[in-house]
Amino acid sequence: MTDAVRILMCAPHHYEVDYVINPWMEGNIHRSSRERAQAEWEQLHQVLETYATIEQIEPQQGWPDMVFTANAGLILGDNVVLSRFFHAERQGEEPYFQQWFESQGYKVHVLPKSLPFEGAGDALLDRSGRWLWAGYGFRSELDSHPYLAKWLDVEVLSLRLVDRRFYHLDTCFCPLTDGYLLYYPGAFDTYSNRLIELRVPPEKRIAIDEVDAVNFACNSVNIDRIVVMNKASDSLKQMLTDRGFTPLETPLGEFLKAGGAAKCLTLRVNEPHQESPQTSTVQNRTIQIEGHLLDSGLVNQVLDTIVAGGGSFQVANFQLGAQRLDTSVAQVKVSAPDSTVMADIMGQLIDLGATTISEDTIAANLVAVTQAGVAPDDFYATTIYPTEVSIDGEWLKVQGQRMDGAIAVANTPSGKIVRCKLLRDLQLGESVVVGSEGIRTKRNTTTIKKAATEEFSFMGAGVSSERRVELVVEQIAWDLRRIRDRGGKVVVVAGPVVIHTGGSEHLNRLIRDGYVHALLGGNAIAVHDIEQSLMGTSLGVDMQRGTSVHGGHRHHLKAINTIRRCGSIANAVEQGILTSGVMYECVKHQVPFSLAGSIRDDGPLPDTKMDLIEAQADYARLIEGSDLILMLSSMLHSIGVGNMTPAGVKMVCVDINPAVVTKLSDRGSIESIGVVTDVGLFLSLLIQQLNKLTGQYDRV
């Protein structure tokens, strides 16, 4: 059996580390010893020729990595797929290897020039010959795998590498005789590890730790029951021995400096061909994205999303806008190892505004609701962006757009109605869109153009630092003035910190002057505001002196009791009991408000809605049609409002805690901004700026 094994090697006559194309080369430039490398190579050669026939290819001046023959190509039977090297430093090796393969009578298959694939370094045959493991992520592209399946007539299983130290599959993965597998799980993503576990039974998986992995224990040559490797720990050698293998160590430290060991230095040239289904599960889609792709960073987001999701991409076309305000268009071919991964990636790309390019309009997948308030599995989760769904060859706009909902389709006498609904609101008789087919979202490029021309813009959904607060306040003041003057709508979401920091007098002014058209908050802001109005304290602290008042811890309960005696906040105002404060101004100027309760509320006030679903519905009603939402130090209420607000509404989140404003800016809307500062200071600056706009410079 062993006499039939033939291995191709290349002497290290020109071997040297004189460039960096992998992490192992970093710090080793010109630090390798050709003399030691020659000695190590000869020792490996001597060990292998005991079990196999060694053939050699002539080394070539100027190509030091030619010694790593595993990367020359992939051989199965009489066919060989020639490598397409990723780095220019190795591309010159290709014609020499091609000439050698042709001289040996192999049928040589050549991949497209722009499609990297690095041979048996990234493709390893299961030792029973049933399928081919193929790696991608660093040196080989996923799109090369269907070619391997076709040309070699073999089933291809795609594995994604995620640790740049293990840039080739054979650095962390070694199929062994009788279906055993020696591998390092940390080199692969979750999907790939799951695929390995599905194909290789537990008793045949030999998972190694990082110590053995960095010594390239997986970069071994397996011939029958012999495993030739650079180095292995005692525990690993014992594991191999227990399974009937004989590990043989042969030091290859000089080659580790270039990122290779025993397997890298060899290419088995007579891999037996066994019949297997010619399949590859690789999926392809072509998407199009349009907008200010460079300014907004959208193109980077799209490409990063594809790679992070386990896919690969090729930019098929990129038309950059000729002028500053022109939009750009990019077409990207997306590849994924199977349909499940593709669906996950496409779902995220659709959220970014990508559309699928197809000759035929792909219809959305609809599944009937079988239990009220419960969506089918794999339902599409909505975003803040306007969405359309393809049904019966027509794109229908989704009504009631909001984040974290499902798309429900109902048949009515006037036709199909497509609406974004919370899971709890789904009803029998409706269908829900599942998967990501037949869905497209739209980003508002008009808003982007406008932002690009304004000196103070909300570009990038960023979090402002303290030194920019004045600039942001100036922009907000202009927006408030314009919205009020044209009859628009501003909603304020406020927390009790507004009262504690002395911001209530400024919020009162905004309400009186017609800048606020709805107020949202919890029980606490109303209680603390009323406590201040009735007793001059907030949580028992004198707001004028900043000192605790004797018995002040009871003040908020007294405030609640007073309003409960009146029956409502409005009744307290009408009865002359409540004569100032934020809630007073709302009642006097007919500004609607909604107070959502929580489990920690004292009382609560009679106006507070303790039914969460009722409160959410009331919030949604009040923010409908808003042009700007000003969020003032209320984390939970701000996040809740953000989730139910569609794109196109400007949102300003002010909080001293950066985590809160970051949470809101992560929605991705370019109309949103977070301001990290004291909310009382912010409101004071806002009133000062509004005074300037109206010609009033007197201090508030």
C-alpha cells in the first residue's frame, strides 16, 4: 500500500524569508538559515521516503516559497486544479508547477485569473475519498469551490478560516486514515465547526489545543497509520497512539518562520479517485446598493457584513458619482457556503438597503399565522427603514414601519394590505413574510444629500463630544424653529434627571413657546416635577439650595397623594392646586402627554398607564407624524421610542452616559445624533440659542 504513495517536494535551494505574506513571517525577515532549512528538509525527505516515493520539481531562483509544494495545485485522479496564488510574491510559481503537471500527464484545469485558490494547502481530501474539505477566508475564495466540485467530480464541503495565523486549511486541519480528523477548532467559525461535527463522529475527532496548533501539529503528512509532524505535545502523541497511529516528529523550525511545516512541504500527487456526488452547496446572489456609498461608509458596511457573516464577495461593478451630490451605485456578487448562511447574510444586507438583482422578481415567502400572537419560524424582523415586499409580481409598501416587528399580509376586499406588526398583534387569517427573499428596504438619499450641504448636519449617527455641544445645539435650535414655523411636530421624551438638574424651567419655556407638541416619559418625571412645583424639592432635595430637607424623603409620596386626591393632573391644574412646572405647562397649552409606568413606581399617579401594552400603543400614537424627537436623559423610554420610530425622523438623544446615546445611534439612522452632556446644561444652551434666533438676548 505505501509503495503506491507518491509525494512531490522541492528542495530549499532558494528558500528565504524576505517578505511578509502571513503572520509567521512578521519579525523573521532575513532571519532564516538556508543551511538549517536544508538539513531539516533532508531529514523530512529521509523520513517520508521510508513510506512513499518522493518526486522533486526543480527549484527556481526568485521564488523562495516554491519549497511549499502543497500550494502548487490540487490533484485527484488524473485531474489537477492549478493554484491561483493570492499574493504576487508567489504568482510566479504557477507556470513552473503547470509545466510539471503537464509533463506528468495530468489534465490541468485553470481557474479564472481573479479567483484565488491555493491548492492542497486549502483543499484536503477525506482519507476515505468520500468528499473534499475546502477552506476559504484568507488565501482561497469561496467561489473557487464549485469549480473543484465540477472538475474533480467530488462533493465539496466549505470551511471558513477566521484566525489569520492559520491562513491555509492544512495549517489547522488534517484528515487521517479511517475517517479520523486532527484539527484545531479555534481556527474556524461556528458554522464550520458545526459542519465538521456533522460529518465526523465524536470518537474520530481529535481536537487539539492552541499550544499544539501553533507548533503546526495539524500540518502533518499522513501515510496509512504514520503521522509525520514538526512537533507534538505528549498528550497529543498519546491520543494518536491510542487510536492506532504512530506519530513521528521531525523538527521544521526554519520553515515555521515562513508559516509552513511538514504538510506544506509536500504534495501527494496520486490521490485516488472514488465516485462521489459532484456537489457544492455554495450559494450566489448579486445585490445592488445605491446612495452616497463612500461618504456614509455604506459600501464598507456591506462588505464587512458579508465577510463577518461567513460569506465572500466580488465587486462586479462600481459607478462612483461624478459630482459631490451624485449617488453611487455598486453591484456585488455575494457567495455563501450554503443556503442557511446566505439567508442570514441577505437578511442583514436588505436591512442596509441592498436589493437583489435578478431577471425575474423573486416573490416573498409567506407563511400563514396558525396561532394568534405568534409568528412562523424564520420570520423577517423589520427595521426602521421603509420596506417593500414582492407579492404577485408587484412591490407593495409596508405600512406602519417600525423596528423589531414582523411583516403581516392580510387579504381584504380592496386587495392585499401589508403592515408591520408587533408579534403580539398577529392574527389568524394573516400571513407573515419569512426569510429574506422578495424584500427590499430604501434609504432616503435625499436626506443624505441635504446633510452633505448643511454646515451643521446629523451625518453618521455619531455621538457628539463635549466640545461640539454648542454646534449641535445651534443646529437643533434652527430645526426647532423651522418645525414650529411650518406647523410640524416635535416630541420630547424626558426622564426625571431633567428635574434634578434644574432643566425644568427650560423645558417649561419650550412648551410655552410652542416648540413641544407631545411629551413622553415615565411616572417619575411627572412626580418629581409636581413635587418641585408643590414643595420646591426633587427627591427631597431643595432645588434652590441643593440641600436635603428634613422629612423630604416623603415629599414625592405627598405629591402623588395630592394628585390622586384631585383625580388627575389636569384636575389639579383646574382646581388651582398645581400652578407651575412641566406638567402644568402641558395642561395649560394643551400639549398631550403619556406616562408609562413600571414595577418600581410609587403610587402611581392616576394619569400613569400601568398596562405596558396600552402605554406602548399610546406612545406610538403620539410620535406618529413627528419631525423631531428630543430624548432627554431617559434610557428605557428613549430606546423604546427609538424602536417604534421609522427612518426619516430626526432624533437627538442627550445623556451624560455615553452608553445610552450610543445605543440610540446604533440604530443606523443618519438623522440621529447622540449628545454626551448634562441635560440641564443642554437645555440652558438650547434656550440661549433660541433667544438669539428670536432677537431676545436677556438671560433666562
